[in-house]
Amino acid sequence: MSLSQFVSDQYTKLPIIPTPALCANKTFIVTGSNTGLGFEAAKHLVSFSPSRVILAVRTLKNGEAAKSKIEAETGKKGIAEVWQLDLSSYDSVKAFAKKVQGLDRLDAIIENASVALAVWEPAEGLETTLTVNVTSTFLLAAMVLPKLKDTARKTGEKTHLTVIGSGVAFMVPGRLEKVEGDILDSMGKKNNSVMPDRYQESKLLQLYAVRQLASLNPVSKTGVIINYINPGLCYSELTRNAPFILRTQINLMRLFFARSTEVGSRTLLAGAFAGEESHGKYSSECVVKE
């Protein structure tokens, strides 16, 4: 992508797609929703008065603070709920997914939670970025798919599994093809981890995983739309633990080109209400780009 195209995209006016009518009686989950894009997306959803919006967060205290802020800013109480979800722990993911099975319905899950780390840290036998952004994200996806399918079958309406990725997925061309053997096992080892590139690699793996998951679950058979959303360059806390070079580059670009967190969150909502044309696809600026 050229710089001029990037700048043009960043200044594209983004719509707010949901309406109270579209959200009526529905249940939504937003992971990583105590701050940033996830918080703003959850706040938008609550403002449209659905049945419930589940804030899936690692720390319950932070989630409760986010819930209180959302209720104060929207004037809507009794909609937001806080559930614990630690994507660095498979047991936590499994416990969360088991709780999801007890819901009467699930209309959309926005898998927004991600990390960008500067230092190699292990989690579940892999480097933490891979565990949080890739393996746990898609373990959760696989485990909530039955509820999404069941809801689609019972309501006759399409449900959504939306993974929040990034355009940086295209900044590491050819890198994964050079990995020998099992890609996660190899990349998960400390001596094979190039941390300045790890976040970008994880986002590319997410895109590949979305495409594969979508191909295995056609909308015609499942009623579930699975898509990948690029929110663009936005103000958020994502890079607070990122490698210095990456953090510096992004912060400089934010000074000139970043979307507000609220505007960026509109892309998350667009994914959760997108049509079948988005299934297995990469979307940016609230439209399918491939």
C-alpha cells in the first residue's frame, strides 16, 4: 500500500452501522473491552439497548470499572456484564467458553483482545503473543462456534465471529514461509523469536486462521459469518508494551494520521454486522478489501 493510499484510508469517514432495531434482544461478547477499541465498541453496543453485552476482560476489577463508565456515559444499566477471560491461559479460555454455552443465545463475538510485547515471555508452551493473539483466540473461536450456530439456527438470522486484526499483517511477507517444521512450535521458541516482528506475524497468522476457519464453516451450512477486521491506525493502549522501535514508529504516525479510538471502534461494529460477502475476508474502512 502506498503512503497516499494509507493516508486516504485513515481519513475515510466511517459509519456507525448498528441501530437499536438491529441490536434488539441480542447478546454480544467483546473481548479486551475494558480499554481502547473494545471499550468503545462495547459502549456503542450498550447504547443500542441489546439484551446483553458481555465485557470479556482479564482483570475483573478493570472490567467492573469499564462497566460503570459505560453505564454512566450511556445511561443504560442492566445490559453490560463482566466476565473474566485470560487469553494467556487455556484453562481460562475453556472456562469462559463453557459459560458461554449456558447463554440462551449469542449473536456476535468480537475477538478484539491482543498483545504486542517487547520481551519474550512464555505462556502455555509458546511465546505469549502467539498464545494470546493466535492459539487462544482461535481456541475460543472454535469453542463458541456451536453457540453461534445454534443461535443462527433458532433465530433464522446470521451470527458473527469477528476477529480484529491489523493491516500490519502484510508487513512481514515471506516470513512465515521461511519457518521450518511446525510453525507455532518453531516460532514459539525463544531463539526463533524476532520480537520486533512478532505482533505483525501474529496478525498474519490470524488472517490465515480466519480464512481456514471460514472455509471449514460455510455460511450456507452454519449461518455464521466469520471475518477479519483491520481497524486502521488508532489511538489505543495496544503498543504500551511493544518493542521500542515499533512503539516509536506507531506513536509518530499517530500524531499525524491516527483515528480516534471511538472512530476506530466503528470498524469492529461493522464486522459484527457485516454481510456474507465478508465471510473469510479482510475488511478495512468498514468494507471488504479482498
